[in-house]
Amino acid sequence: MKRVDFKSAKSLISKNDVVAMVVVIKHDSEEWNIIPVQWFTQTSLKPPMFAISIGHSRYSYLCLQEADEFNICIPKKELKNELLACATSSGKDVNKFVEFDIDYFYGRFKRVPIIKNSFVAFECKYVSQIKTGDHTIFIGESKYSWLAKETEDSYNYLSMKDL
Ligand SMILES: Cc1cc2nc3c(=O)[nH]c(=O)nc-3n(C[C@H](O)[C@H](O)[C@H](O)COP(=O)(O)O)c2cc1C
């Protein structure tokens, strides 16, 4: 092996990562916001828990500070353009659901919806947060899970190499 800088070491193994679209209620209105995140992972089996890592410069960081719930949606490949649009705009300036025509439905949580074209989705109750450098990890307990009905959609979810 050879010693390299962090970016070179990390970039190749990141290509298989799944990308999530996290939906959270806005902190300053009753609208919802979407933030695409690559940095998320399961952290507990019982109860099932997830961690998402959110940059302090993101508008979603403010929203998550005040949110009781957030939904982690794993988009199907057909949501690629919407994901890229959500990743290059801020909920501070736009309503991403309206601007990018993103369909949704309500699961069990009544204040925050699930993105319709998701492959899987998890409705999470906020549990805690940990600051880590320029990001904060928000931890949520998955209360309800959803899976696309169509069996032909197996493994039809976006990963970093599709972007
Ligand atoms: C593929 C991809 C993965 C991303 N992953 C993260 C992430 O894990 N955490 C994060 O804070 N931002 C991540 N971003 C950047 C945010 O999605 C982006 O800054 C977004 O516009 C923030 O929106 P907001 O200002 O409405 O919160 C990612 C962007 C892309 C394209």
C-alpha cells in the first residue's frame, strides 16, 4: 500500500454508498425541507436507530435542531434529478417539494411526509445529537418502515455511482 491524502483514500470506497433524502419540517414555517445525505448509517438494532450527519452551514441543520421527527427516504433511481436539485438548492430559499414537483404521502407521522418514489423509507423520532467537527450527527429511532410494492423494483435505489 502507499500513503495518500484522505480524499484519495476515501473517494473510491464512497462510490457504492446509498444516498438518502431526509425530510424534515422547516424550523420557521409549516413547509418541509429535503436534504440529500450520503453520510448516514444504522447505529442500533433494538431499537432500530439511524444517524445522519448534517453540515452546520445547511439550512436543514437549523430545522433538525427543532424537529421531533425526520424521515429517511432512500430514493429510486428515477429520482436522480430531483435529488441533485435538492442537493444544489437550499430550503432557506425554496420549497423543494413545490419547486421540483416531488410527490409525497403521509405515513404514520402526520407532520412530515415520505417521498413517494422511495425504494425504502424510515419514519424516525429524534433521539439525540452529537457535534463532530463541522457536522452534527442527528440520531433517530425508526418507528415505521416502508418498502416499494413492486418486486421488479428490487435494488432499484440510487447510489453514489449513479450520480
Ligand atoms: C450526493 C450528495 C450527498 C450529500 N451528503 C450530505 C451529507 O451527508 N450531509 C450534509 O450535510 N450534506 C450533504 N450533501 C449536501 C446537501 O445535500 C446540500 O448542501 C443541500 O443543498 C443542503 O440543503 P439545505 O440548505 O436545504 O439544508 C450532499 C450532497 C450530495 C450531492
